[in-house]
Amino acid sequence: MTAGTHRPLLETVLGQRQSRPPIWIMRQAGRYLPEYRETRTRARNFLDLCYTPELATEVTLQPLRRFDLDAAILFSDILVIPDALGQSVRFATGEGPLLDPLDEKGIDALDRGRAMTHLAPVLETVRRLRAELPAEKTLIGFCGAPWTVATYMLGGRGSADQWTARRFALEHPEAFERLIDILVDTSIDYLVAQFEAGADVVQVFESWALNLDDAAFNRQVIDPNRRIVEGVRARVPDAPIIGFPRGAAGNLKRYAQATGVNVLGIDFATPLAFVNDHLPPELPVQGNLDPLRLVVGGEAMDSQVRAILAAFAHRPHIFNLGHGIVPETPIAHVERLIELVKGA
Ligand code: CP3
């Protein structure tokens, strides 16, 4: 690390507000970029893309060649964890991820012993990225939070209400705890390894922090996220961590306090005033433009970008979308977004 290098995104994560908010975009490497679609054809399938350091490094860097972004996010997926534990994971075109759903026996057959060996190529990608990126660009590593990953492992696919996983958690509490324990321990090892390989910050994606009552939110979201933050920091002191509990709504404050994340990712349905009224003014926040506004552009986008910048003008803020960028997004709108944020 070069002494004196200005690293706007990392500094914001650590609580220092910048004159202009740094920006990155969730899923910034992806199908809206023609160069991503081209590189994707060179891998046999999506997971091979994640496990081929040469291709994964290339794809991670593509958005930074085009846009003035402040961070690169490791190109991988949250579902490399079930794959590394020995569950079958496939990505069917147009259908999203498909897994062989786990039952109690399947949980006991998961093999934590093989996980880190399986994930070695992803860590090689992190090393290559840190070597290639200039010091002022923050390298973000990530994992899925245990509950979110468990919804795919138990349900076998994405679903609007996570019914299968929520039901399993209530009907088979002990097997469910065993699954969460495996995911917590594997995620800690994986995030620590990402820091050791050169990640500056990690984000924990809790994409399904919704549809949970108080007790389920505590058990399925807060407790595992807190254990990951504590477990990582026991081995990487002061490790900077962004938590993104999508859909947490009224639970946002409790999530931030109980987990101890440095930055709270805010989804686009969370009112800006709610954030300022309920979260400590020194707590850094990340977000939260609706990805659909980036698709439509024009005044529909510009007006809300200005509203977000104004609402978070007095606290540490990382500009981002409130969920991942979608494939139909015009590149010109991304350019305009960055111009607006950087010129704010
Ligand atoms: O942000 C980045 O650029 C880094 C790479 C990244 C991907 N997925 C690449 C990807 C990250 C951080 C993720 C996280 C992820 N993956 C989440 C959490 C964030 C969120 O969106 O809620 C989840 C739930 C997944 C699981 C997953 N992976 C789904 C549901 C899908 C299918 C949906 C889709 O967009 O097609 C994927 C596939 C996936 N992961 C793609 C990419 C670029 C598209 C696959 C392709 O190229 O065919």
C-alpha cells in the first residue's frame, strides 16, 4: 500500500465522508456489457468463468476500463459456496441457478473439508486483481450471507417468498442450525482468505432479508451475520465489512447495531428519510438507486440521483444501486450516472 494514496471508497467505508461520494455498481461486470458477453462465450459455463482466474480477472476489470468507478468487485457468485461444499449447482440460461435441493441427509453430506481447495482459483483471481489494480481503486471481495445461500440450497432455485427454506427452518430446526453453522464457518474462512489474497473490503450479500418475523430475522439474519463479522475480525483485525440486508426495512437499525458492519447497504425501497431518521449520522451508507431508473434514464434517473445525493450529503455515503444492474441497461445511462455523481 503506497503511503499517502487517496483511496476514496475505502476511506468512506472507514467513516470519512468525501467531498464527492465514491461509486461502484452492484453486478457492474455483467451482461449489459458487450465485452462481458464476449468473454462469457470463452468459458464452458458460468461457474467455469468464476473458476478461471484469467477470465474472471478480465471480466472484473472490464467495467473499470469503461467507467470512472472507485472499486472493482471480484467476479464470482454467492453460489460457489454450495458448489464448493459438494452440492450440485448449475446455471441454466434464462432460468437462473438450479441446485439439487438439500434435505436433512444432504446437509450432513456437505463436505467442509474440500471447500477451500475448491475455491483456490477464486483466491488466485483476487491476487491477480490486487496486483493489476492501482492503489486508489478499492478491491471488494464478497460472499452470500448464510440465510440467503441457504434459501437456494434448500429451495433449489430462487423464489419470490423463500417458502421452502422458511418452512424447513421451522420444521427441522436442528438440521437447519447445522446448515447455518457450516455456512458461517465456510464464509469466515472464505472471507479471511479473500483479505489475505488482497481484498480491501468485503460485502456480505443478504439478498433475502425480507419475509421474516422478529424471531426468524434474529436467528436467520442477525445471528449468522454477526458471527461472520466477529469471526472474520478475530483473524483480520478491524476487517472492513459492508452488510447488504436487502428488504430488512424496519430491521435495518437492529441489523447494523447487532452485526457491527462498517457500512450499511440500502435497498431502493427504503425511504431516504427513514435512513437519516433512524441510523446514526456517522454510520456510512451505500445505495440506493432503483436499477430500473438506470434502464429508463433521463429525468426519471437524474431526479432520483439528485435526491439520493442530497439526502446523504452530510454522512459518509458510497453511491450504488439499490440492487444489481440488469442486462437491458444502456451503457450511456451508466456514463451519465457516474457524471452526475462525480460532478455533484
Ligand atoms: O457484482 C459483480 O459484478 C460481481 C459478480 C456477482 C455475480 N453475482 C455475477 C453473476 C455477484 C456479487 C453476484 C451476487 C449474487 N449472485 C447474489 C447476491 C446479489 C443479488 O443480486 O441479490 C445472488 C442472489 C446471486 C445468485 C445468482 N447468480 C442469481 C440469482 C443469478 C441469476 C440471475 C441473473 O442475473 O441471471 C446468478 C447468475 C450471475 N451471477 C450472473 C452474473 C454476472 C449472470 C450469469 C450469466 O452471465 O449468464
